[in-house]
Amino acid sequence: MSVVDALAYRAIKICDEEFLEEELNHIRGQLRHNGFPIRFINSRIEMMKARVNQGKDEEEEVPRLILPFMGPLTTRLTTYLRRRLGCKFGFIPGRKIGSILSNAKEKPTDTPPGIYKIICSCKKIYVGETKRPYTVRID
């Protein structure tokens, strides 16, 4: 379902009107070639057309404001403004407590990069150089 929706959405959003049906027919053909049922393809494409066109109408008519979310205060404020102004609101999250506090765990130190030597069980020796930690290189 998501494959059909994604292809239809991209075609509807990107293509010019004169080329849209040609692109949608191409998508239908490729999906049909890959075993998708034609009724399913057509229904998903029509649904996506309706969804994208509905989104265009709403975007043009109603402005959208983005505010930082600050709990119940933001909810009450946007409820009031939504009634008064008739606009939509989106929220961005504030700082998380984890970004304020430091991590007390000690991070393991990697071995520094450099030259290494591996002795094989057949007594042959391999000498190499790496910019990555030895443990990563040997793995």
C-alpha cells in the first residue's frame, strides 16, 4: 500500500498537469508488471489525488502558525486563538531534560590508530596501517 501511495503522491506533487496522467499510467503499468492488482492501484491513486487536492484547499484557506509547546498553557492559548483567528497550529518541542543534564557514564577509550601486526597460525605475518581503532580493524 505504501509503495503505491508514495509513487502516486510524488507524481501528483511533482508533475505538471499536462504530464500527470502519463506519469500515473506509467506507475500503473510498472505496478501491474510487479503483480499489484489494477483495482487496488486505481483506488489508491484516486485516494491520493483526493488527499493531495484536499490538502491544497486547506493550505490556501487557513494559515498555520508554529508555536513552542509549553504544556497546558499552550493548549489553552491555541484553543482560544483557533476560535478567534480561525487558523491552524503546529507545535515544536522544547528542550528535553536529557540535553540539559550531562551523562555521568565513562566512555570506553578506543585504542589509537596506527600500525599493527597479525601473526597467522601458519607463521606468516601481516603488517598493516589503519586510521580506525585496532579493534575495529581486526574484527
